[in-house]
Amino acid sequence: RRAIVGDIEPIGWRDHPRNVATNQLVLLTLQEGWVRCDQATLLLERCHLFDGWTHHDTMELLRLLDDRRMIRLVEDIGNSDPFRWPPVLWKMIAAGLDGVPEERPRLESLESGDPENHEHIRRVMRTAVPKELKEHGWFGPGAKTAEVRNRGASMIPDSERYLVRDAVTRAAIGSLDEAFVMGIRDEDDGPTMFVMAGRTWMIIDADPEASELTVAPAALRGEAPVWFGELPPVPAKVAREVGQLRLMVANEIGGGEVPVRGEVPHLTGGHNNTKLDDYRWSDEAKNRFVTSVVDHLDSTGCIPHAGLWTIEQRSDAIVLNTCQGTRINQTLSDLMQAMASMIDGKIGVTIVDPYRIHLKIPGLTIPHLERILLETRPDTVESILRMTTPNSRALRSRVVEIAKIMGVIQRGIDPRSVNVQGIIKRYNNGPLVNEALDKLFHERLDLDGTQDVLRALQDGYIGLKMTASGTLGKSERAERDLLLPTYSDKEIREQVEERLLNERIVQICLNCGDITRRRVARFPEKSDACVCGGRLRATAVESLETRLRDWVADEEPKTRQRMMKNAEIIADRGLDAVLCLVARGVGEQTAIRILSRVEQGDRLSLLRAIHDAEINYARTSRYWS
């Protein structure tokens, strides 16, 4: 409806984007050769995005860039080396000075010159620096400035993507972005779960040295994946109008009345003068919406909307119905999660959508939730989130993104191998972490809007009521993701078996050296004899044929013994042994352990043991020497 009438939300610009200032300041040194520090501040202040920007902000940023060699900053003339000043600045100051070369000497030439003369030149140059430069200082190109020019200055995040490989089929099933991968190590109480290709997967290996992740199908249901991706946020005005639409439907069926315009209609949706006929929806959509409202009204006796928040106690979570939009609800969720974590010391899980918040936090009760909402001072929301957000997964990807721009992390390095928490600790309250927080708050949260609705709630302009569970308290998104289909045990074993049977193997007779090749599916249940009559044949996947030849020909006792074990288990167990040896990461010793636990002909147990061994190999192989 809003799109048809042209009522589109405006673009919200972020104030003081330090990543933009970084690129501007670094590239300015390439263009000008050197820049006075106070002039850089004046330049930024001329842009409306930097209204309120101070010289202190400029110097904080310049000191960080100087530390990372993105620029060379000179604040104290007496402690600086003139031979490292920008050539353009040297030429300007040296003009007309006796005994000082017009062009700055190359640093290599200083090794063969007269040290006393060099020191004399330094003193003369420092004395000749103009007064305004001594007062304000300057900055010029640094060791890494040319890298910025060569790669191009861009505000598009330089993020990596990681291939996702199924450990069962060894097939690539998709890719994940850097923001998700950065949060993997936060999971201390179980495997990381996520959704891809319509199924739930668990990560079994995320090697920082590799550009892919190894995953396996999740065998259980019931746990919500830890990450859902980010959809375009629903504006608060739209969510509030949905709440009003619920009330209009309830009024049509005689179940309630639309409240009169209150003190804060812009926060409760009461300023909308729309009718049901103004909405162009299909009969099916209208019927589904009306049914959900009627069912909820029958169950709870009231309809949640922007002016009336309801709390529901469900079996697995507490639900807060708000109708305040994505960003305000996300801010409320982060606030409640931070405050509730002090109950049992656990952060818990929240699921947020524009109309409700699901809270699954250990120890949290409805009285706790009411106290958080009614007693937390609105003007403390930002300070609370700035203290607690540096510990969150959401901040990590933003820190990595900004750290690459500011030269703290070298581009091309896998951020999983970087101590991001250490970076946050070192640069806390500095330009880097403040920029990451500002970016996160701008993209995901609405601090001002949250303060307004909390103030209205505490002043009584927005109601808060505990009700029974109703249909409007169910998040389709949460319910859908909680019940995503998973592979059954039978399906997993079938996929493992299909992959193993399609492998090609090579066999070398230990007696005559005869070589045969075939698909595993064509291998008999019991191993057949060689043309020479021998039954001991070493076996490996066809891709290892060259290495198998070397192993068979090797006279070293340890290698000979290994090949004998290989051939003996093939002769003894036939196809079962072949299935073990063609599995990924299963050698002779592991195959012997598997076969000793599984009876001949028990294919299901064999495949289950092989799959477990492959998972264990994928999880631990990168730690082997």
C-alpha cells in the first residue's frame, strides 16, 4: 500500500563514517604529497556527513593510520627525521637555505655521507619549519599508501567466501560468506548448525589454512540454526501499520475496537487513517490473515499491536509481541539479552522478526522481562549495548572489514587465523572499534527509536500485558527453521555407500606384481585370486596408484608390513575391507578396528562406522603432522 501511494521510507545516512575518512585522508597524501592536520579536519567538516566532527577525531584516526604505516604522521617536529619528510615538503622548506640540498636525499645515500653534515641539515630544516606547521603538524604518504592506490579505494567490503563441502558425498553444496565463518568459534557448547540447500548442516571442520568448510548433515531436529542471514529490515512504520491492520480486522468481526489517537500516535501506529479496502490483497491472503487474527483473539482475548505489547510463555521460549519493526526489535532483543545474561551468566538465543521477539535465555522469567522493560532507563540503552556488543558474534565481521581498510589486517589473510578478539581489546574505544560499532548499530539497530518506545512504555502510553499463547506469537521464520528437514540415518548411509561403490581402485599382487583396476561396485564379496594364483593384493584408490607402486616396491620393513596388512584384510573380508580402505582418511589400522567391530555382511553397521571414521578424520586431520 505504501509503495503504491509513494510513501517510501527515506535513506538514512550514517554520521562520521571513519572508513570513508580513512580513504579520503590516505588518498589525499598521494594527491598533495603532504597535508596539514588542521586542514584535514576543515576538509572533512565541509561534508554534511561529518557535522560535529572534531580535530580530536581527526588526530585519533591519523595516529592509528600512522601506527599501521598507512600514512606518516609528524606531530612533534623535534623528534622527527627531516630525511623522512615528504619530498614535496622538503623542497618547500629547503628553498633558499644555505647548505641544504634542494631535493631530499635518498635514505641510501646517508650511509656514505658525513654524519655531522647530516645532523647539521636536520637542525637547519627543523628550525626552518613554518610556525603553523609546528603548531598543527602534518602527515604524508606511508609505506602502505601505494597499496591503497594500487588496489583502488572502495567502500565495498573486501570479504571472502568459503566453499562448503559435504563430508558424506564429498560434493560442494554452496558457499558461505565471511560474516558467518567469523562466528564459528563462538560455539563452545555444541557444533555450529546452519541451513543450506533446504537442510540443516553441522560444521565438523573449518580449517583456517583451507578455503572450504567440511560439513555433515545434522541428524537431529529441534535446535534453531545460529545464523539466518540478513534480510532487508522492515521499517517501524510498516510494522506498526500491520498492528493497526490486525485491530481493524478484529473490529470488523466485533472482537475489539481500534484505539483512539493517543499521546504518541507515531509510535503506536494510531496516526494511520487507512481502511481495509485500501489494501490490495488476494482473497487467499486476506483469509489467512483474518484467520490468524481470529484464532489469536479466541486464544488470548486481545490483539498485540504497536500500542499494546503482549508477553507469552511458551514451552521453549518467552515471546514478546511488539510490532515495532526489525531494527527496534533487534535493539530490544540485544538489550534484553544483555540484561538477562546476568541472571545465570548465559547469553542464550533470541530470534527476532519485525513483529515479535523469541527469547530463549536460561533463567529468564516473565517478571524478569517486565523489570527489564519497565526499569531500564532509555538513555542508558546505547551505553549498555556499547559495553556488551564487543563480545558479540555480530561485531566480528564488521571489525574485520574495518581493520582491512585501516591496515590492521592485511588483505588476503584469512580472518579466521587472526585473533579478532585481541584486536577488539587492543583498539577498544578507538577509531577502529567505534567505527565497527557505529556501522553495526546503523545497519542492524535503531537506538533512538528504541529509546522512544521504551520511554512511551514506561510512561504508560504503550501497554504491556501477559497473555496466553496465540497464533500471532508464532514466528513463521522461527518455526520453519526449527523444523527444517534433515537427513535420516538411512539416507546418510545410502549416500556414503553410493560414493564408496563409485570409487575406482587399483590392486597390485604382492607375488607377481600384476595390476588390476575396477570400480568398487564390481568387486566380489570375497576377494578373487590373481592370475598367478596369489591371494594377497595391496589395494588403494586409483588416484594413489603411483604411491601404491612405490609402497609395494619398498623394501623397508615398516612399509612391507603395512602392505601385508592391507592385502590380508582384503583377502579376509573382501568387499567390506575395500569399502573401508577407499573411505577418506581410513588406513589399514583404522580399517582393522572397524572390521573387528562389524560382523561379515552387516552393511548398515559397516557404513555407519565408516561414516563416523570419516567425520573424525575431517575434524582432526589438520592437527596431524
